[in-house]
Amino acid sequence: MPPVTRLRPFTSTIFAEMSALAVEHDAVNLGQGFPDTDGPETMLDAARDAISGGRNQYPPGIGIPELREAVSEHQRDHYSLDYDPADQVLITVGATEAIAGAILGLVEPGREVVMIEPYYDAYAAAVALAGGVRRTAPLVADGDGFVLDRDALAAAFGPNTAAVVVNSPHNPTGTVLSDDDLAEIARLTIEHDVVAITDEVYEHLIFDGREHRPLATFPGMPGRTLRISSAAKTFHVTGWKVGWISGPAELVAAARAAKQYLTYVGSGPFQPAVAHALRHEMPWVQADAAKLQSKRDLLSKALADAGFRVHRSEGTYFVCADPRPLGIADGAAFCRELPARIGVAAVPVSAFVDHPDEWRHLVRFAFAKRDDTIAEAAQRLRLL
Ligand code: PMP
Ligand code: GLN
């Protein structure tokens, strides 16, 4: 029996597909975004201590108090945002569950959700699960970077809009939305009286001296924004699946209503470890962001040397490259043959869009890898 109609477009993920090809061909995996080094040692010790200390049963449904407090303090320290750990912070099974919980809890069937194209694949699947309708506004090329098409964004909002999903720093392009773009998103969100769901999992992985500005810090936004983040990318623990949502109590409660029947809870012994990391390991994260910036430079240069036109990445784990100068116009076909051809895996940006024509060529590469991994990939890319 096939899956239900609304899930048929989502039977496999591009990450699973490309990682499987990478394994099959022993390729350097620059596709799925995971680092090949561990996070801070004291955080790993805290997880081991939690397991040997018997913290292996269900944590409270909203997350352990020390993690909710650490999440709350973290946002006060970094952005002067105030969330009461009692009912304005919810711990989730990664940002993925936070996104699904927010959308399932807040979007009625038939209502529309605006998102920026390209969009992280989980948004589309969550909207489909909710029976909602996806509306997109594209990023458009601006020099070697991307900016939001504000006219398209305004046109995507309408009387049936329930929410807008905003992801900055942006996966897959590495774009950091400008304050002007964020202000326009805020203006439309308020004008249409809808909720903003912000995916800020790359909030600390931002380069060239730029600063992350949460949408929730814009006037009029704290009361209508659900802010989502996660330990995965910040602390190199993509397998731990510890995420969180912060926002007004009634919006958090809506997300929680869905979340508690998806998993109820998860990642018990990892929750105290992430609380520890948020409190004590932000200097490690800062140093990691500086390292990531130089890895971005290494991989961007390798791609340019191999003949790609490389876009500017301002944050995240990713850089996008245009293979058309190499005579390649179909990024998806290229990614499918790349592991066998030269032993490198990447991800086609067309997997994250509704309008493939504009994005057909583009390919995403992950640079959150050891320098020797990037050097090996660089050597292989030269074979193109
Ligand atoms: N949103 C974006 C933009 C991502 O890149 C990822 C992957 N880290 C997620 C959400 C999912 O995060 P998690 O692994 O915490 O579920
Ligand atoms: N967030 C990771 C990426 O963009 C992948 C997560 C996943 O495999 N679903 O590469």
C-alpha cells in the first residue's frame, strides 16, 4: 500500500539518498550537513555522567528545568529576549520536531504557510502533514550572494495565511537576511496578523563579523514569534536531537499539544549535557565559527579552482556553487553521478524548491569537515 496522498512527495529525503550514494562509492560526503569532529569535551563528559548517573528515564514533557533555564538565559544574554522557562520554553526532539510541532499546532488544514525558497525540506513535509498549503517567496541572486524578493514575499501573504517560516542564516544558500529584509518580514507578519516561526539553528555560525538578529527582536514581533533552535549544529551533535522553541506561552502551548503526541519526550541524558554546553561552552562555539569561516574559504577556493562559480556563504555549514561554467546545467543529475565519478557527494538545491527552473543548476556543498577531508575533496574536485 502506498503512503497517504499527502506524504507521497516525501517518501525519501535528499540527504538519505546522497549519503547512501556516498557510502556506496566511498565518497567524501559533502552532502548531508554533519561535522566530522566532536563537540566540546566537557559537554560529552556531561552526557556520559548523565547516563552513569541514572538520568535515563522520561524527562518532563516540556524538558528538564536546567535546560529550559539555560535556553532562557542564553537568549537573554545574546539578544536581550526574555522567555519564562516555566511556560515560554519547550524542549523538543531536535529543531525538526520543533518545526513540525509548531506547524501542526498552529496551522489549520487549508491555511497557507509562507516560506522562503529554497526552503529546508522539513518545512514542506510538516505543512503537508498539517494539511496546509505552501506559499513561497524566492531568494534572488544579488552579485555573488542572495537577497529576498520582497515583492514576491508581499504577494505570498494573503487572507488565508496562517504563518511564515523564516530561516536565517539560511540553509541551503548560507545567506544571512539583512535587517531590512527582516523588517519587511516583520511588517507583513504584523499587517496580516499571523505567526512567525523562525528556524535559527545556525544562529551562532555566522561569518565575517556579522551578527545574528532574531526576528523576535523586531518591534511588535515578540508576541507573535516562535523561535526555534537546536544543539545539533552549534555543538556538533547532530545525532543527539535536542532542540527548543521559545515564544509566547499560548503559542508554545499550541506547539506542545502536537509535540507531546509525536514523541512525548526524547534525548533524556543529552538534555543536561546541552544545558551545560549553553552555559559553559559558548567560547568553544565562537572559536568553531572562526574555524568554519576558514573552512568555508578553503572549500569555496577549491570549488572555484575546479571551475565552479561560487556563491558567497555568510553563515551555516554550506556553500552553493554553480556548475554551469563546467558545462553542467542539471544539478540533480550531476549530484547523482558525482560520488561514482570522482568520489564526492553534494546535494542539489532543486530538492528544496517548488520552482526548479531558477534553481536547477545549483549545488550545495557542506564545509563543516576536517581540513584534510576538505583537502581530499579539493583534489577529487580537480578531476572535473
Ligand atoms: N533546520 C535547518 C535549517 C537545518 O539545517 C536543520 C539540520 N540541522 C534542522 C532544522 C534540523 O535540526 P535538528 O537536527 O536539530 O532536528
Ligand atoms: N540539516 C542537515 C542538512 O541540511 C540534514 C538533516 C537531515 O539529514 N535530515 O544537511
